[in-house]
Amino acid sequence: MSKGGRIGKTQQRMTDSFPGLEDKQKMSSTGPTQLTAEMLVIELQKLSESLKEDFNAALSEAMAPILPTLESITNTVATHTATISQIESTLSSHSDDIVSLQQDVATLKNQLASVSDDNSALHATVEDLISRSKRQNLRVVGIPEDMEVRQPREAALDAQLLVVTTDLGNEKASQLSAEGASFDSVAFTEHLLSYMGLKRLTNGEDGQQNGAAFGYLPQDAWQKVAQRAENCFRAAPSFHYMMGSFHAEPPSPKQRIERQRKAPTKEVKRMMPTQLKKMGDSHQEATEKEVERILGYLKKYYQDDPTSPIFYYEFVIDPNSFSRTVENIFHTSFLIRDGLARMYLNSDRLPCIAPVEEGEVEAGGSSIRKQCIVSISPKLWKEIKEAYDIRNELIQPE
């Protein structure tokens, strides 16, 4: 509704509110009229209510297209407010986590520094223990151990010689290598001390000097090492009685009575064993016959179906006898050696065997061949039978 329309409508309502106003105005032009205060108040109240209704109607009509947008904005503001609150709580949690992590990192740095110091002290202690153990185990050949030292100079020279010899031994030991691995004396000593059960002293206990951590060995430490070293020597253990021997005195030895030999009454004819000059050919002939017989079976199966491969294990395995299986493998090896048969792998990488044609056999074995060792056990024999499902033997026994 336009502004002019609203003004006209308002004027119309004012006219309607004052029904005798126009007549009174006309009468006023002709003569004086009397207007009381009560009539004026009533007319003003009616006009005020009319204006309020017009204003509310105009406001509702103007706000109608804006209300959905305001509701959408209100919902968006509420959503953003909730999201901001959640972000603030998350940031607060992350801030606490970062502070906690910083504290953990500081603690780990302190622990790392402490471990590094302990490690340095441990290396120094191990070096000292290595030097002490090597010096204690060192023995100079040719010099009596109970020789008395008369002058301090002699003791100093002996100590200097001991130090030089120990350093040389340490250098030689560090140069040792076993199967490409060099000998690490520090690592060996550390493992040995751990095996012997070294009791390390922690901070604050007695025996710690200048920041170096020391320890002590139990009473049975060297005995433990000795028991472990006994396994490296094949020596019979000493025998002793726990409660003493049953007989305190050894038995008296018996006197041995020598018997007189009888002189031979007549010359005994000595028999000489028969000397074997030439070995018979029976075993060799039997082997050759068995090899020819197996070759006949191989050619027969190959001629029956040349396109089908003959599996090696199906050919040599006898499902009823492990010993005959070993004999078949042994005799078949002669066929491969003499070039009468060949072995190859099929597309499934399984070994197959086939006879060699007469024109393909080369005299003297001049062709390049590859050899291998075939091993079989009763367990493997059973597994091959089940894998190939062998029920009948291809090489019939005689």
C-alpha cells in the first residue's frame, strides 16, 4: 500500500471518528459551536487506536518477507555459537595435552642424560674390570711366582712389564676375528659379568666413586663359570666317596702262578688262508641285467603313450616295498649316467624321465650333463606315495 493511500485512509478514519466534525466545521463558519473536552479525549483515543492498528498491519506486512531470513540467521548464529564453544573446549584440551607433552619431553631428556652418564660410567667400569681380569690371569713363563722383590725399583719394572704385556694382549685379542666378526672385548666382558651375576650398585650406595657405578660378584660367580667351562673339555670327573670308602685298606694282591708251557711233540702243519686273486663278475652282471630290464620298462611305457610324460617318482617308487624303491633309484641312476635316459622338469616343475633315442646317444658321454644326489627316507617315501597317489608299481619285481 502506498503512502498516499495510507494518508487518505487515515483521513477517512478521522472523518468517521468525528461524525459531526464536518457539520460542525460548516456550522462554525456560519456561527459559533461548543466543543467539550470529554468529546475531544474520546475522539483522540479512537484516533490513537486506529493509528496503532494501521501501524501494526503495515509493520506485519513489511516484516513478512524478512521473518524467514531472520529465523535462518538466528539458527545459524546458534549453530556457530555451539561450534565456537566446542572449539574453545577442544583448544583448551589440546593446550593441556601440549603442556603435558612438554613436561614428558623434559622428563625424557633428563632420563636420557642420566642414562648417558650411566653408560659412560659403565664403559669405564668395564674397561677397568677387563684390565684387572687380564692382569690377574697373566702369567709370565720362566719367572718364579714366589720370587721375592728386594728393591722397589724391581717391583716398578715388573708392574711396567705387566702393563705393557697386558696392552699387547688386549690389542691382539681385539684383532681376532671369527667368521668375519671381530672380537669385542668390552661386549665379551659385559656378557661374562652378566652371566656371573654382577650385583650393580645404584646411586647413593657405597662403592661409587667419581660418578662411576661399581658392583660386586656373588661368592659362587667363578664356580658358575668353571661349571660352564667344564662342558668344553672332555675330562672324566673325579670319583670320590661321599661317606668314605667301604674298605679302608686295599686288598692284598694275589700271587700270580705262572704255568709252564708244554713243548710241542710234533710239528703242526700250518694252514694258509686262500687268497682271492680275481673277483667274480656275478654282481656286476646282475646289476647290468637289472639296468637293462628297467630300461625295457621305460621304453615300453614311453612307446605306449609318447605324448604323456612319465613322472620320475611314479616310475621308481614301489608302494609295497621301500627297499625295492631304493634299488630302483640306484639302477635308474645308471641309465642317466650312461646317457640311455634323460630327466627334465615339466611345466609344473615336476621331475620326469624319458628314454633317449638310439641316434641321440653320444659315445663316451661327451654331452654336458648335470649330476645331483637323490636322498629318500621311509617318511619321505610315504609322503611321495600319498602325494602322487601311487597304488601300483611300474617296475615289476622279479
